[in-house]
Amino acid sequence: MDRQQEIDLARAVLGGDTAAFDQFVELYRTKIFQYSYLMCGQREDAEEVSQDTLLKVFENLNQLREPERMKAWVFRIAKNACLMKRRRSIFAPKYELSLEDLMPPGEWHDGERRLEIADWKNLPDAEYLAREMSGALRKAIAELPEIYRSVVLLRDLEEMTTEEAAEILDLSIDAVKTRLHRGRLAIRKKLDDYLRTAERV
């Protein structure tokens, strides 16, 4: 469903169309669960967060005035539900990722650093690798500190704009850009490490 279809669906939901609300639940249930699962880390928590989010959306629909902001509004509710769930759990420490630690391995030659990046295309069993890579990517995202994971999920998985992610997470646009950059670097490093291991097998 493209952005315009999502806006049209939101208008129908706000207009009281029952069939549209059923379609909305079908569309967003999976999205919210996927986001919550990667944020909370536990299937049971993600299921509870998804249910809580959809219930709060239903209870507070009258507060939403702009249909084009429906997706951001829903994910803001999901984010808050995740935070509430995590407050009852053990928090992972919040810390900044070092850019130096995220750089691929390399050597210095004549004052310049030459990076060594794993060759992704020369690995055997492409279909098997694609499945393995998908699992490695999910694992890499799930292992990100929460402050980076939330930005990566909204920007790269849900394809939201920087402005929408900033609104949902109560961050400045610059903070979203910085966290997205560091999160992507961390994921790339983990995937690079994974591919180097695969090359040696």
C-alpha cells in the first residue's frame, strides 16, 4: 500500500467506515508487531504491545485531525507502549556508539587508511546465504542499542521520513540523522563480520 492509499484509508477510518477500520487493523497489526518485536525483543511483549497500541488507536481516533499523519501517530503510540513495557523490564544501558569501532577493518599506508570490506557477491549458495543474511540482518537490528534501533526501524523498515521519525521519537531532525547514520554503520559492521566468517567456512 503506497502513501496515498494509506492516507485514503485513514480518511475512511476517521469517517467511521467499519470495513476500512478492519482493513486498517489488518495492515497495521503486522507492522506494529514487527516494530514491537524488534524493539522489545520478546514475542509475548510484542503481541501485548500490538494489542495495546491498536486498542489505544481505537479509543483515541477522535484525537487525530489529519489523516496524512495517521502512520506517524500510530507508531508514536506503539513507541510509548514499548517504553512502558520496557520500564517493567530490565533496561539495556543507553550509550553512544563509537564511529571508530564501526569502521571496517583496514590498514594504514602512507598516512591513509585503506578499508577492507567483505566481498558479498563471491559467497557460495546464494539462496541459502540470502536466508542466512536476512536472519543476520534481523539479529544485527535487534542487537542495536534502543536509541539507534528505533530510528533504523522507522526510517529503513517503515520507510518514514526523517521528519516523521523525529516527531514520533521526540528528537530533533539532526539527532535522527546522526542516530540513523550510526545505526546503519553498526549494522553494516555486523554484516561485514558475518560475511567474513561465511567466506572462511
